[in-house]
Amino acid sequence: MLFQYANPANPQAHYEGTGPEILEQAGRVDAFVAGLGTGAPHGGGAGPAGGRPGHPGGGRRPAAGESVLGLRSLEDGFVPPIFDPAAIDASHPGEHCRRGAAVRRLLAEEGLFVGLSSGAVLHAALRWAERVEEGRVVLLFADAGWKYLSSGAWEGTVEEAAARLNGRLSW
């Protein structure tokens, strides 16, 4: 088992691969937002934000007590061994309802079938965008919607889907 939460190759892969790819494709990056799971994209420099001065990095985590596999709530006490809190400038808790609305929006408006942790990332990036007049924000969507097909995340209203997801471990 690779144990992505403690494997030093995880942030190293972001430092050598994801970070340079983002810079090559995006050019200027004013902020980087990714989910807080292992913390590897931030600490590994996947974001041009990854601990580099002048590039704010943000993370999206579940609210305490929520279970979204891949994302961890720091308030629940799990801090991945490779996570470097100095690599992010802000960390915001997400909620099922907001994540659900965001994934539905990405599917309807952009044709992106992403998972719930990616919905949390979009929600955090939109909150960041409300506070600045201009800038380029890079988002890392690290999961896919197919993993959540049996969760009911796309059935009924967003509020009904959030109620179904409450207290349920989301893969």
C-alpha cells in the first residue's frame, strides 16, 4: 500500500510534475486551490503557490465530523505526516450542500463530471474570487464523479442530496 498520506514521493511528484505543468499551461498564477487530503499538492509545490512567496495557496477541507474520503478535517485530529501547514494561506471547511451544488454546477455549465472533493475546491475558489478584483486562480480537481454515483449526489434537490450524504462516508 502506498499510503499517500506519509509517502514523501507524493509531494515530490507534485514538485516535479504538477507544479511545472501548471506554470507551463497557466503562466501567471495568483492563487492555487486544492482539497486538503494529503497536503501533497500544496507542500510539493503543485501550486506555484506551494509554499513559494507571492502565490497564495488555499485548501478546502470537510467540516469537522464530515466524511469525504480523500479530504480530511484537521479539526478531527488527522494531520498527514507529509502535510505542511505553512504551505497554505487559508483552509476553509466545506459543507455537503455547497459541495453538491458546486459539482452540479460544474457538470451543467462546464461538462465536468467531478467528485465531491472537487466541488469543495470550486466553492473555496469562488469564495476567494469574491475578495479580489482580478487574478488567475488555478484549481486542482483530484476526483471524479463516477466514484459517487451510488451516493445520490445527483438525485433530487441539492438539499435532499446533502441530507443523504450527511454522516455517510463518501468514496
